[in-house]
Amino acid sequence: AQSVSQHNHHVILSEAASLELGCNYSYGGTVNLFWYVQYPGQHLQLLLKYFSGDPLVKGIKGFEAEFIKSKFSFNLRKPSVQWSDTAEYFCAVNEGSARQLTFGSGTQLTVLP
Amino acid sequence: EADIYQTPRYLVIGTGKKITLECSQTMGHDKMYWYQQDPGMELHLIHYSYGVNSTEKGDLSSESTVSRIRTEHFPLTLESARPSHTSQYLCASSVERSGANVLTFGAGSRLTVL
């Protein structure tokens, strides 16, 4: 069974710092990749997704992620974080033929004003 | 506005009680899911449905049951709640785009069993 690893459980940054959250998955075939975000007290929301094509994908609120197939990674980045980015971030993967998503354990990001 | 609704948002109940967590979506999605989420842990899929009268168990074994009598409605039931069932339960529905499912989540139902 595939697995998704998010190595950072809690990241604390100051405003304007750059962000990179790691995500690695175990499946070797065709994958679809997602980052979801959960702001305090809100629903899980889709931040960005990769299906095919350009491995650098841009999402909402200035976030981007890069799919590196050789490293089985899909790291999330933002050049300059804001206090409002404080949230929990989940990486998720589904295999090309599978219909269910497998989620990582999440990374809690705290941005200090 | 199309959305996905879960009720109750919070429930505190005693051991042995029967509970039903409601989930409804107005987006016309065929596929619906129940995930269980504990703090600091990954979301675990416990049930899913690809259409009316179709339900399957997910990766995580659960004593709960689900039904899908109508497209928009996917309730989850625990016949006899136990403290080990204390968790957050997230309902989701999805539409397929480019061969992949994009999930939309509800706000969650946080269950505490005393």
C-alpha cells in the first residue's frame, strides 16, 4: 500500500520567511498529488494539485509545489509567509488507477507576526 | 451555493449510545467518503461510496456503518459508541477531473464518547 510522509510535524516561522514543507510518497507509478490546507476552525481546502504536465504547479495564496518524480517528492513552497498562513497542511496522493486519496499526517505551520 | 454539510459539528455522548453523523452535499457528486482524523495523525479513509446503493470499507477498519440511499446523503452510524470512537469524522465528496478525484470536505463532526 502506498504511504505519504510529511517529515515536519510543526514548523514555526516569522512573517516574510520562506517556507518549504516536505512531502514524499511511496508509489512508483503514475500519481496525482495534492496539498490541502486547514485554517483554524475551517474546512480542509484544496491548495493546489498536480495531475500531469509542468511539474511546478501554482496554487492559491502564492503557494507552489514541485513534483520531482526521481525523488518521489512534492514539496510545498512559499517565498514569503504571512501570519494568515498559519494552518495545518496535508499532502495527499492517489495512484493513477485508484480513486481514494492517501493523506500524510499533516504539518502544523505557525507564523509569528 | 453548492457545498457539503455535516451535522452535528460537536457531539458528546455516553458509552453504548447509538449515533448517526449526517453528511449532505449539494454538488451532485457521485463519490462520497468518510475520513477519520486524530490530532497529529493522517486522515484515514473508513468508508466510501461511488453512487447510490454502493458502499465500501476503507483502509482503516471501523465499527461504523454507512448507507447511500440518495446521491446527496451519506450518513455514518455507530450502533454502540465507545470511548475508542472519540475522534473527528470528516465527510467529503468528489468530482473526477483529468482522471483524478478532487475532494471537497465538510467541516467535520467531532465526537467525544465518555
